Amino acid sequence: MNRYNQESTILDWLRTRDIPENRASETIVLHAILLGVGSESFCSQIEALHDVIVDFKSEEQAEKIEHYVRVRLIRGKRADSRWRKLGLLDNGEVSLVK
């Protein structure tokens, strides 16, 4: 979206159309933000508009890529923000590794 729109245009669209419409229809939407592509201010403003912030990261360990997830923020609730390892099940689904 940043390629064809100004940051302010995207923020206005999220604030006035996308997020209100999704809340009204009780639809869950994931907006992916790649840190370092937009300005820090832009990323902070997008985070401030949303009710839940989920972080993903990948690390290479012992020549193997490991994937992790954490819930950093749930507005109005406490969240366990520890990093959790993700694993691929035999049927192709992704789950938390215990």
C-alpha cells in the first residue's frame, strides 16, 4: 500500500473506513506491517488504531529457521507477551510448540 499511497492517506483510510467497517461487521482483519519500510511514526500510529498487536519473528538457529509469535498488546486486557515457538504439523497446520 505504501508504494502507491502516502502514509497519511493510508492512516485516514484505516481510521475512517476500514477499521470502523470491520468493527461494525464484527470481522477480524489482520493488517501486516513490515517494520523499517514505513516511518516509525507511521507504524506507531497504525498500532495505536488497532485493538490487538501480534508480533512475528524468524531466527536461524543451528542452520534451521525457527519461527516465533507473541501477543504484544490486547487493548483493555492483560496479555502474556512472551515469545512462543511455532511448529508445522503433519497436516500443514501451524501450532504453538509446547
